[in-house]
Amino acid sequence: MLNKSIPRIVVSGLRGGSGKTVLSLSLVALLREKGFRITPFKKGPDYIDAGWLAKASGLPCYNLDLFMMSPEQTVESFVSHSYNSQIAIIEGNRGLYDGVDHEGTYSTAELAKLLNAPVVLLIDCTKATNTIAALVLGCQKMDPGVSIQGVVLNRIATDRQESLIKKAITERCNLPVLGAIPRLKKDPFPERYMGLTPFQEHKDTEDSIAFAAEIGAKYLDMDGILRVAENAGTLKTAISAQPSAVSNGQRTTDNKPRIGVIRDSAFQFYYQENFEELEKRGARLIEVSPLKESKLPEIDALYIGGGFPETHAIALAENKRFRDSLYEAVQNRLPVYAECGGLMYLGKSLILEGRTYPMVGALPIIFGLERKPQAHGYTIVEVENTNPYFPPKSVFRGHEFHYSRVLEIEGNGVSMAFNVRRGKGIVDNKDGMCYKNVLAAYTHLHAVGSPEWADGLVRCAERYKEGTEAQRHKGTE
């Protein structure tokens, strides 16, 4: 049993959209300026906020999710990834006690308790004074096991409002106010239909991060916040917690299967842990972009994550050479695993505002885009049909979030690997469309909670590599 003391805080709020990401980015950016080595974490199945946190810290951001990961896996991931850090910043999601049910199961509060991490509570103070103390007091009383150690006020309008709220919280809640951020005249992190605009598509990324650091320097009590983090205490874990070769940047690539990853501004929804789990199993990852390249490189498997193919539909459709090379690779049984946006890209076409954009055409599906989410939440899928990646009867926990929907689908030559116990899937509570060595699903899986995913993809890549090498050898005889 290892007792590890890692300075850490959880940034939480009363609801989504209260400013948690801006506060987290302010902390991360300012601490980086001061020379700290920070490991950022994002609670929940979130790619966009995690991307911003990684950009601000200069290091990968990791996701912690008690639905998709067991408590033991969560603690192990946290300790192993923050082992050599000076501080860990964990951004919560939704409100502090919000979970999948009225008891707050899988909430930020439950994660904070599991990690023995103090909470800094961010409160939107719009048009309120003394009532803010009542809200904080309610959070304290809701679960005394949650260690709320400070409050940051947000969207403060006047000095008088700030003074009243500070006095109320100090006297009623016996907590320090660790900052007061005014109502900002400009929004450095604009939102669109799936949350913040991803940093990959943001025009002024560096300026926005610099602005977040400026917010921290002007309005936050950084010494007080650091004291809270340093007093987090020890965290018990049964692992050795030595960083992996992947996190140290030591990658063995000789004679290893090459797994392509389509990664650019169109396809950006990936968990860092998924990459690391593939590399731990011996894979070499090769980044590929259908926005920039004319064909697939020589690879042994392909991983296409989610993203925004709809905002890049013109460019994806116009790159016919790349689409054709991927289609041909699929016909030649290249293993391809795709999620959400990757599923859409593998389909026949994407229809937006009455205009049709051809996609790869490997799967017999036509997609459209709606103004409201077509699925949003956690999923549970059971493997019910033979497929290249997972054994039958396996059960996985993931999530789905998309505005696209199936307009037309043909069932000839394809099958569905997953029966959806929770969630929606592609059609009729089925997900994971299979064709040859392709499996494409709306469900996103996290490799720490579902290690079978990395096992299956690397195994398929190794088999494909062996087959192509055997063909080459036969051709030289």
C-alpha cells in the first residue's frame, strides 16, 4: 500500500455553465507561468474542456469518471498520472452533487471524496448577496464528507456586493473566499452547441489562455488556493504508481504494429488514456489528417475518434483521394475502429441544410444533423454478435453525445455488434456497425475502464501486420 501526498484541488460549482472551466484554466495557466508542473484532470466524459486544460498546462489532461471506471481504476489513474506533478487541478462537471440520480451517484462530490481532495467552490453571484452564503452552507451540510475548503465568487458586479458576500460566507460558513472574479466584458472562451468552442477551432487560443492567466493574477488568492491544495493529505493506493514508459516519453517502436489516428480539427475527441493504453500494448501511433493528406499512410489499423465532421464537411468531401484510399483500405480488411464523428465519416454521406456531402462510403448510412441533441448521456452496451474486437457477452460502459441522426440505413452486408442496454446507439437500440474489419459506434469507450478495447485494437493490428508481411514475403519468393 502506497501513501502518496499529491497537492490537489477539485474545482466545482453549483451548475454547468457557472465558469468552472475559466477558473480551472486561470489556475492552470497562471501556475504554469510560475513554473509549476501541473497535471490537469477533467471529471466526466468531456473532450473539449480537457483539450483546453491540456493546451493551457502544456501536458496531457486525463479524464476521471466513476461511471466508466471503477473506484480502483480511478485512483490508480489519478496517482500514476500525477505522480511527478507539483499540483493536480481537477475540474468537476455540472454541479457539485449532480450525478445520474437523486442521490448524486457518480458526482463530482463522490470523486472528491474518493480522491480525498479538497473542493474549491465557484459560485455565480449574479444579482445576489447574502443568499450566496446560504447556497454554500447548503453544500457543506449536504454531505459533511465532502471537504469544501474555499469559495471563489464569480460574475461580481460591484465592490459592495463582493464585500457583503465575503462577510456572509466568512461568518456563516467559516470558509475563506479565495477570489472574486468580476463580470467580464468579453468572453475569451465562446460556446456553441456542444459546449466551448474546441481550442483546435478557436482563432485566438494563446491570447485566450493568456487572458485566463491574467484573470488568475488579478482576482485569485493564489497563495490561499495553494495552501488548500498542499493540505490535501495522503492518498492510499495499492499500486506502485511509478509512471509508465508512455508517460515518460520512452516508446519502443521497432517492429510494432502501426495504428493510425485521424486527429485534426475535424476529429479531436480522444481520451489521452486511450492513446497510452495502445502504446503500453506495443502499438506505434501515427497521426493522420484527411484535411491535409491525400491518402492513408502504411498502417496496420486505424482509429477514428469523434469530433465535428459537420463543421468540416466541405473539406472532407473535397478530399476525394483520401476518402478513396480509406475506402480501398476497408475493402482490403484494414482494421478500423470509429466512434461518433468517425462513424459519420465512414458513412455514405452527410446532409446539411439540404446539401449532400459525400463521405467515405464504407458503411451504408446517410446522416443528417439536428438542432437538438439526439443522444446525450452514459451508455451500457453488451456484445451480442461476432466482431473483430470484443468477445461475445462482454459488457462495456461508455457515453454518447451527438446531434447527428441516421436518415437512411441499409442492412445488407453489415451487422451490429452491440445491444444497447442504456442509451440509444445507431438504430433500434443497436450500436457498433460491423463490416469486414470495421467497427463503428456512437458509443465512446474509455480504455482505463474498458481495457478490452485496447486489447482488441492492438490484436487486430498485429494480425493485419502479420498478414501483410506474409503476403510481401510470399511475393518475393
